[in-house]
Amino acid sequence: MESVTRSLAWAPASGTGLEETTVIIDDGGCVAVGHIVGTDPVPFDVYYRVEVDELWRTRYVCVSETSSSRCVEMRSRGEGRWTSDDGRLLRHLDAAIDVDISATPFSNTLPVRRLGIEVGQSADIVSAYVDVPTMTVTADPQRYTRLLPDVYRYQSLDSDFTRDVVVDEFGFVVEYPGLFSRVPAGVEPV
């Protein structure tokens, strides 16, 4: 497979802020590098890098919040075991294959691509949930159900949060009702 580069942008439903992300996909997997400016619950400015292997299992995550200088950096072999940047085993994330960065809908692409479920099928997963802007990381049980070729129902299994998320043919979010909408890349933040 020849390397494919996509430039993506999302605007939050609140109307203030913007995310721009560059995604590079090749035979070895995918690398996404993004910048998010947001205001909810407080103003934040976040950069992230996510690396996945050829099976779309998350292998590396770095999320840094510039105004507070807080940073999360983690590595995984893609088998549900995570270590911190200093090599400590993060046992509270056992079984998490994917990362879910709260401020970006790019996170939803990871299980959508990795699971490869058919219309009518569901899969339960655990994500390493990175809360922005607090930068805390917790294990988050979730369910993905493919309702239509381009619609996945996301359900949090430890709350009542549910959304039907529309994706494009590559699994990138187009519409995440009440949270994010895709916009043309290169738009200025509001």
C-alpha cells in the first residue's frame, strides 16, 4: 500500500474551538498528529500524537496541554498492557487496546477500523480514556454497534451516554451529534 495522507478538521458543537489533524496511513499502520483549541469546560490548547500498528491497535500516545504543561505519554504492544513514559506498568489500563482522547473524534476511528464489525454486530471494548484538559487517564468500557455502513452507535458502558456517529468510507468521523462536526481543513478557529 502506498502511503496516504489525510488532513482532517473538526469543530466542536459549542461553536468555539477547532481541531486540525494530519493522518498518515501505510502498510505499517497509522500516525495521527493533531492540534485542538477548545473552551469546554475551560480553555485549553492540546497537541497529540497517536501511533497504531497495521491492525489498528494503539501503540503510542502523547497528549500535551500547553497552558498547564501537563503531558500524558504512554506505550503499548497492542495487547492491553500500557506503560508510562518512564516505563512504569499502568495496571489500571489492563485490557485497553484503544485510546480515547476526550477532545477529539479521531479517537472513534481507532476501534471502528480495528474491530471491522459488520452491520448489526456489536463489540465491547475498553479504552484508555484521556480526559482533556485534566490529563487524567482511566479505563473506560465502551460498546460499538454498527447500525448502517456509515453509522456506529457509541455507548459508554459505565454511564448513560450514547451517540450514533456518522463516519466516512475510511472510518473518520463526519458527524458526532452534540459534540463534533467535520469542517474543511484550514478553517480558522473561532
